[in-house]
Amino acid sequence: MSITELIGKNIRMHRRAKDITIQELSEISGLTVNYISLIEKGDANASINKIHAIIQGLQVHWIDIIPTLEEEKMLNAVSESRK
């Protein structure tokens, strides 16, 4: 799993937990439905500004979206194994 996939997964989890559709998040954040979908799937490498718009729309904090220490260790292990 890549960092973009992990962040996308966390965004999707928070969106669903708040019972917000992608369409609603699109309207709140100013991003397109397609772009949010790509971010959630880990297929888009969103800028910090775009992630910030989503975070504000979901009314969560950066800490809720970025990888936990365990997830970061997993990402580092995957990265090391690819070298």
C-alpha cells in the first residue's frame, strides 16, 4: 500500500463515518466527484491544498488522515523491500 492509497482510505473511512456522500463532499470542498473518487482509491496524488479542502469539508484534523506510526512503519518496510 502506498501513502496515497493510505490517505485515500482514511479519507473514505471518515467520509463514510460521517455519512457524507462523495457528491456532498464535492460541493463542500469545491473538488469534483471524480477527483475525490480518485483520491479515495489512491489513484491521485493530491496536493496539500486539495487534501486540506477535503479535511475542512469533513471537519476532521490532519492527524485523522495522515498515517499512524504503525502505518508509517509498514510504508517504510514496503519502501525498503523495493530497493
